[in-house]
Amino acid sequence: MRPTTRTPMCAGLAAAAVVAAVLGATVQPLSAQYPSDPPPAGPVKALPFPDVQEAELSNGARLLLIEDHDLPVVSLRLSMRAGQRDDPLGREGLAAMTSELLTKGTASRTAEEIAEAIEGVGGSLSAGAGADFFQVFSTVLSDDVELAFELMSDVLLRSTYPEDELELVRTQALSVLQLQKSDPGALASQAFMRGLYGDHPYGRRQTEESAKAITRDDVQNWADTHLRPQGALLTIAGDLTLEQATSFASRYFGEWGGAAPRVEYAPPPAEEPTEIVLVHRPGSAQSNIIVGNRATRPIGDGTYYAADVANKILGGGTDARLFMILREERGWTYGAYSGLPTRLDGGYFQATAEVRTPVTDSALVEMMHQIRRMQTEPVPDSTMAAAKGYLVGSYPLSIETPQQIASRVANAVLFGRGIDFVRTYGQQVDAVAASEVMNAAKLVFKPDSAVVVVVGDGQEVYDALSVIAPVRIIDVEGEPLAVEDLTPKAAALVLDPAQIVARRDSFQIVAQGNPIGTQVTEMVLDGGALTVRETTNIAMAGMLQESEAVLTIDPLAMQSVDQTMTFRGQTGETHLSFADGRVTGTATTPQPTGQFEAKEIDATLLEGVVDQNVMAVIVPALALAEGASFTLNTFDASEGTTTPLTVAVAGVEEVTVPAGTFSAFRVEIAGGQQPVTMFVSQETPRRVVKIAPTGQPIAIELVQ
Amino acid sequence: MVRSLFFLGTAVGLAATPLAAQAPVEFEQYTLSNGLRVILAPDPAASVVTVNVWYNVGSRNERPGRSGFAHLFEHMMFQGSANVDKGEHMQLVERAGGNMNGSTNTDRTNYFETLPPNRLNLGLWLEADRMRSLAITDDNFENQRETVKEERRLRVDNQPYAPAFTEGLTLPYDSTTCFPYSHTVIGSMDDLNAARTADVQEFFDLYYAPSNATLTVVGDFDPVETKALIEQYFGDVPAAEEPSPVECEVAYGDLGGRTVMPDQHANLPAVLIAFLIPEHDHADTPALTLLGTILGQGESSRLNRALVRDAQSALQALAFVDSRRGPGQFIAGAIANQGVGYDTLETQLWAEIGTVVAEGVTEAELEKAKNSYRADQIYGRQTTMGMAETLQHFAHFHDTIEDINSELGRYMAVTLDDVRRVAGAYLVPGNAHTVIAQPAEAGAAGEEGADR
């Protein structure tokens, strides 16, 4: 490391600073005092655990209060022992839909009246179903605390689950399911939980079928059965006394009663040797990786605390090994973390990273290596001290607000650890020895029987992953795929010969409205063969490119591409031959780094594949019409791979370019490195009139 | 059901607008001889202390060809300095039981640590060390450039609706008159690739001087001891010349554009209508902010009632003010439900906006928005970090930090006429740029997607 020191510049703001800097060079009155080591910790200020007041309610629920009058705010949280865990088979998502519907109408209020009432005072009211607990939350200014109790009670005791609200929730659920298919994080998590828990409710997720199957009776029955006060926890934080709290609680929840049944499930699937589930997401810019296993950690023998230390060292933050190695050392990812989520029926371990596609296998291997290292290599004392420093030292940060305290206490009580767990956590962690961390790592990390999920472009990552462990491929719907399915299918493209005529088009290249270069495209027809010659010249950028591509139209088949390019003093040549089912040749092209690199090209040639150089000829000859969409497999010489591009007609627009005003199809081309909009005149023979990369101030416009 | 956070999650750089609660905020401010502005707000009841530094630089200070620099620089600030090794900053803070981070938006870059009170000295020293001697090396720079490119892939290139929320929201600004807001915070891959280590050094010398920074300390600390520490750690860092001012000219009412952005990762179309509005410290901001709440915040908001509940055309609908130090935006938008095309959403959004322009809002709606605003100001002050950001906001977005104790009054004084006037002045088609995220795959939706 070679630190540089700031050079003093003109101290325009204060002459005194200049004087100080000049003096500093000789006398150093101030910098002498500047310490070159981190200053030592001052004495720890005793911070007693905040008082937790308790009361038993006559309906069997328990009330906890963290009283704090600093700010006029009160937060309520009512937790019941029911959740996703209690979704019946075929009705996955029922608990979650019930929680959505809970605030959507009661015997005396419509959904809108509920929303108006709580939002009208700047408060919030919401319900949510987690894996094990169903919770209702409300935060209000303390003047409005009775309203919070009243609304909570109304929705829990007198919710009507209106049919039309169910339909709305169902429509939204179906849309969310659609959105999740486009969200790599959601896809990874779903596949991972499925792999861990199989048919146990933790492993099942709402599907389109289950969302459609749920009826109003299902919701009403589920709520009547499961939303019961016995064993429930009402946690209150903020500007309220215990007397007020119990008085409101008995007034608004006094008539509520009963206990929820507890369903026991068959154990989740037995552990199998590590397998990789590859969720194929074509065109994914990154791979989302999750590695993990089911993990229980007993609290009585201290494993619980030792496992927390192990997780902290492995991936519990930015000071941990996964982050430091995958992000800081290698620059493979924006983040890499691990965790040990708790579940009533047994929790799990997971390590996650989102990495760029080419390093997918390297990142997975490194993650597995770091997990094994925790089991085989004693943790150095300095690492132990660092991990404990955070787990113990962050205590003041975990109790900054009464809501944070309430949340910690409620979680400890709900998972059966008791309030003392929160009080003694620091001491317990402090007492963990390095040997106990290694033992805990052996117990809770299972790299040889792990569930590994990779969401990414299967075509790019399959081969490298299959070297690490057996790979099972599925699509974003969860359906199995074969290895062959990863390769883009040849699409039967039909071109309209009437659109392809011999001609010469001149374009200007403009940046932010100013011409900066020219492009000339010439098409020569000779029997069934079409030769496309293109010259692009941007003198100010030192760029000159000349290319010649030959192809047949019917059937559509590339024959050859020859290209030379000069860019800022570097020169590249590309020569490709398309024959006998293969693309072969050499390509020296600019890479994302800005440097030219030479590549030998030898790749499978799929039927209907065209070189990227002839896109401007092929697109106008497609059966363009409003709303039409095509998949075009294109060969990219700089990557040496075939990429499916989506060509979609987004509408018809008047486009004015130097050659005149044209009624043109607006064609959006996506799926490549840079989305592009191409405008193609409607009149036969169609011509490209303008090409504009999305989000860039550059365009190519037809001149004549 | 987990409510979709795509909209909120990708809305970058929303300026916080926190302000006066009931009790006045007590603070002290002064300036060191090198120009470092200091704001101290002791709170002996707090269990922690927050050190928070804002540098007066954001993506709006970047030059053409150098987009993404302010954010790339934020990463460099964690790569070590004269007395702190690469990565050690995070380690020292975590091991002290604290947390820390930094963030960049259009208008500022912030860095902060929340720590147990006995480690305040560590937070101050870490901020001082990197202000006086950041390690700008080729290795550090290359490594962080790759990390930033990965962040771009994660947050922009690989997420549905991210292009509309990043590139899309630069479109209302003309790059020839307002480059500052006509490019994204994360910047272009090309510019990131073209960046050289010397550019980073130049950027640091200009923008990371004490004379361009504000240090705020909030929580449990002794002001006298802390002032002495601040002088010891920061007092001899040299000042720099003042950076040139940011120029952004916009022509209200001269927009009317519409851009369809194919979105490879979206399955449902989305529409964002962005209206240009004045800078944050403008008399119209309170009325516009309350109008944003009435139109598009919460279940009882107009857009939610009309699009999500009544027409059932949208999965999610919202409106909010993206307030900036220069001209900002009022954004109204929605994600379509399955089978609904973007034209339908667009028509319905305009219908709701048109009603507000023509008829204004009701007394009850305005009252609700004011209550909501007041409550949010109080909620925002529950943590030392929230309070520190609030103080910084006033120090940078307002003429005077004293506004912190009078701002609530300005919001409470907004009248029905004010709301109707600002709606008519800004929420009109000629002052809007519409951004449409269209799923790139055929058949998902949007058959009615013909451009007009």
C-alpha cells in the first residue's frame, strides 16, 4: 500500500489554514498530536438491560412492555403461534393471504375506512405471516394509542374477509408470482428452501394453482382456528405505562379466547450428498449462489452461542471471511454473507453471494472452501477477539430504540429462549472457546450434504459447475431441463425477399445532436447471395471499421464475415467462416476493458444464426407489425458465443432524419450487451432510418 | 403476502425531508479554521453515538465522460489511508461493536459510524485519517472499479424496473443545459472503464477537503472533550479551493417526451411520469410534498384507491417528491397487473392527476397528509443516525440549519389553494417526461403498446 498525502492547495476559505499548514511543515504543532494508531477505547459505560415489564392477560396471552417516554411514540406488536407452517397442502400462501385480508374489512369498517383511520393520524397498521408466527403491528404517536388498540382488536376479532377483497388480493398475488419469476434472489431462495425442506411447509411456496384454489371459507376457517391468544405475545414499546397498557389490552382483547392447534409434520427429507440445483435464467448478468443445510443448535450446551461466533467469522458481516475474500480480495461480488435463521421446526444455515457470471464456479469453490476451513482449521485468537468484539460490543446498538429492545425480547420469548437469553447473551458469547467454535462448525455446516442453488445463465455456467458436484437443471418455473435445453434453439425465421434489394445507404452518426461520423452500408445481390459492406468512420474518436458479410436469404444462412477495425491506434481483424454446423476463424476485437484481444473462434453454428454485423439487413425483412416480437439468434465475435436477442415492435412513430420524415416501426432490440432502438420505414422496401442505443446520447441517422 | 418493494428498492437517492417535531432540536455549530463545518447534538439519554460526515459532492458534480465518479469514490474511501490498512476501517468499526457505511446520491456523499459511546474517538479518527491521507493506488482503484461494476450489474442491469428508475429518471433533464442530473449516479460502464487513478486523485483533492465537508456528532458524548478531539484530529488537514458551482438549467413546461425502455427482467409493464419541480429550498416544496402523500403514499392515497383497488389495473401505484438541491422531480407511477397494458395505466394516472389539477384535494386529505408528515418527522428522530442525517439535510438543502425548528410550521401552513396551485403549475403534460418499462419478452403483457 502506498498512501498518498494531500498536497496543500490554495486555502481560499481561510488564510489561517495556510498559516497552519506552513507552520505544520516546520514546527508541527498540531500534527504532532495526531495519533498514528487507532485511539484506545475509553471506559465502558455501564448500560443496564432495560426494564421489561410483564403481565399475564386473562385470555392466555402475555404482555411485555418496554416503557420509554423520550419521544411521543408507541409501537405494538401482537405475535400468534401460526404462520406459513400451518398452510394446508394445496393451499400454500393461505396464512399470507389471510394476513393481507385481515385489515381489509371488519363488521363495522370497510378496508378504506381502516386505512383512512390509521393513515389519518400518521400511524401504521399491518399484518404479516412469517414461517412460524402471524404478527400484527401498529405504530402511532402516543396521543393516538387507543386508536391503535381499537383497530388491532377490530381486525383480529371482527374481520369479515370480504369476497371482493379476496379477489383483489388474489390478483395481486398472481402478479407478485409473475414478478418473482424475474427476480433472481426470489428464484434462488425458493429453490433453496425447497431443497432443504422438501414437502414440509417451509419448503412449499404459493403457486398459481394454490393462489387460485384458496376460497373465502378457507381464509375464515384458517383465521378462526389459528389466530388465538393462548401463547400469543403482545409486545409494547414506547410512551405508555404498564397500567395503561393492561387497561387497554383487557378492554380491547378481553373477549378474545381459545388456543390454536399445533400440527406435527413428518421430518424433512434425509440429507443427500451435495447437489447443485441450477436455475436456468437466460441472459442473467450475474449468478445468485446459495449454499446451505438444515441446522439445529441446542442452547443448553452452548452450541447456540459457539455457532453464532462461527457464523460471524465465516460470513456474518463485512469483517467476515466471505466478504473479505470474495469482495475485497477478488472483486467477484458486491456482497457475500452467511446466516443461521431460526425456525420452530429446525432452522438452517446459508451462505449467499451474487457474483458475475464468469466467476460462478470459482466463487462457489471458494465458498465451500471457507465453510470447510471453519471445520478443520482452529480459529486464531485475534479472529476470536474480533468476532466477539462485535457480538458483545454491539449491544448498545441493539438497544438504541424501545422498538429494537421489544423486537429482541419478543423473538427470544417466541423461540422459547426466555428474556434472560437477551440479558446474558454477551456473557455467554464471551465465554466461547475456539475449540467450541470448530465443534459448532462441524455440527451446523454440512458442506458434504449441502443444498447448493445457482440462479444464472445455464449455458454459461453449466460446464464449470458440473466439475464441482452433480448438477440438476430447472427453469424459472421449477420444471426440469436437460443440458441440451440450455443452448438457444434455432428459430425458424422467415424473411420477406421484397424488403431486400440492392442499394447504398449513407448515415450520419450524431452525439448529443452533433454529427461526429459517418456510416455507409452497401448491399449487393448476386443470385441468392447477399453481400453487405459497411464502413463506419468516427474520425474524432480515431475509429474506422470496414466489414463485408456474405449470406444467403432462402434459406437464411451466413457464409462469411471479414472485418477490420482501427480504434485509438489499436487494430483488429475478424475472419469468420460459417459452414458444416460450425463457426470458425479468428477475431481480434475490443473487450470491455478497452483493450483488443485475439480469440480463436470454433463454436457450434445453430440454424438461423446471423452475425451481429447484418442485423440492419435482417430486421427490416422480418414480418414487422405492431405488437410483433421475434427471437433472433446472433453471433457475437467479440464474445465468441450465440446470444438470443429479442426484437419487438413497440409501435409506429414519425421519425425525422436528414433523409426526410418517415413513418417508421419502432423496434426494440434487447438481450445483447446494449439494448438498441431501431426505426425501420414502413414503406416497401423497408429501410433502417435511425438506430439509437438505449440511454446513450448517440444515434445513427439516415442521410440518403 | 410480501408487498413488492421493487419500486421503493430501486428508487435511488430520495432526499430525506425530516424536520421539526414538537420539542425543538438543540444543536451547536461551528467551523474549524480549515473550513470544516461541525454540528454537535449531544443526547445523554442515548445508548450510542453517531459520527456522520457529508461531503458536498454527488453525481451532480461530475463532468461528461466521468460519470459514476462520486460513487466510485465512495468505495475508494474504504480502501485504506496512511494509518488504516485496506479493509481495516470496516474491521475496526465492527470489532468496536459499531456499524458504518457510506452512500452516494445526486446531491451529496455521506459516511457514518454508529458506535458505543466509549468508541466515539475511533469514529472521529477513522474519518479524519481518510480525509487527510486516502490511499489512492492503482490496485485499490482497479479492485473497487470491478466491485462497482458488479454493483451496477446487481442493482441496475439485473433488476426489473431498475433501468426505468435510473436511466429513465435522467430523461427530464437536458444534457446540454443540465449534465449534473442528466446522467445516473452509478454512471456508465464506459466511463468507469475509462477512469484513471490520476482522475481519482484530482477528484479527492478537489472535493474531499475539510472545506467541502460537514461533520455531525449525535448521541451520548461530552461536547468539550469532543471539540478538543475534533481539533486534534481534523484541525491541520489543509483546506482546498472551492469547487466550481453546479449549473443546471431546466425549462419548466418544455418537456412532453415519452420513452419506452425494453426491460429484459420485468414481466409486467410499469409507467413512471416524472414532472420537473423546483429545488428543495423553494417555497413550493411543502405543498408538493404533501400532494405527493395525498396522491401516492399509503393505502388510502388517491392512486392506490383508483388504480390498485377500484380499477384493479395496477399491482402497486405511488407518487412522491424526489427533492434535490437543484431542480427535482415529482414522480407518479404504477406497475401493471397481469394482462394490463401500459397505455391503460398511463391513461388512468393522467386521469387522477388531471382531477387534482382541476379540482384540488379535500380538507380531510390535506389534514391526513400533514399528520403523516408530522409523525414521520418524529419517527425519523428515534435514532442518533436519523437525527444526524436530519441535521445534515438542513445544513445542505436549506439556506440555514435553523430551518430545522421552523420547517414543520411551513408544512402546517399549506392551504388547499397552495396544493391546487402547485398541481396546476407543475403536474401538467408539457412539464412531464413519461418512462415506460416494457417487458422485453413478447406475450407477457402490453399488447396495446402502440406509441402515440
